[in-house]
Amino acid sequence: MPDRGPPSGSRHCCQFTRPPRFLVVDDEPAVLRAIARVVGSARPSWQLRTVHSTRDALIELCNRRFDVLVTEIELAGRSGLELLDVIHHDFPHLACVVHSAQVETYAGHPSLLQAVTLLQKPCRPKNLIAAMTDALWNSVSAGEARASAAG
């Protein structure tokens, strides 16, 4: 199945010159495997890296450019909320999706303002792919705006 283009009604017309890169953070290995399986089946051209902690996510982010972060809120060590704060300050190009069973508990938390989409766990595979796609196009749009501002 080919990658879907921008969300319907979107004005995006750009194409990636490389496969889009996603970083997924969750401390539950079964969740990471399930997300990898869903993404691999629905969008085989997407590059997906999975990690178990905020610390590992920050190491990955320092070593490679990603387009979208998908994170759990409650992680061992530093929380997903802390990760979102770091993303906001140090990696502003990165679009974020929060995929958590605690979305309602943390609704309204200032750190969640960085997220493009909040997904309650468990969610349907099609909803996960749609949220990741929307975040990807949001990331592309932000990059275009930064390039215009710099040019």
C-alpha cells in the first residue's frame, strides 16, 4: 500500500526526499512491537526507531534527525512530559504524538501543548497511522515555514 499524501483538504504539495523517520518511546516492549508491526504493514517505507526510555530517546535525537516523535507519558525515569519539554526547546522541528493510557489524566498539562495529537491507549491501528501521518505533515509544514522565514 503506498504512503498516503497529506491529510484531505491540506494544501501541502511537497514530497520527502528520504523516507520519513519516526521515533517511538514506550517502556512496554509489547507496545513497541505492536506499533512496529502496524507501521510496517501500513507504511513500509516509513523508518521507525523504537526506544524504551526518555534517556534513550534523547540519545537517538542527538544522533539522527527524526520527523515525528510518538511517546507514552508515563515512562520509567524521566516522564514523557519532560521529554516533550526538551523537544519543545531543543528540537522544535519535531512533531509529537502522545500515545498513552493516561491522556485524560494529564489533559490540560502545559507540556501536552507540544503534541499534534493525543491518542488514548489502546487505539485502533488506523487511528495511530492517521495521527502519525498528520504529525508528519505538520512537521513538513513547520519546516516549510522555518525555511521561508530564514530565506
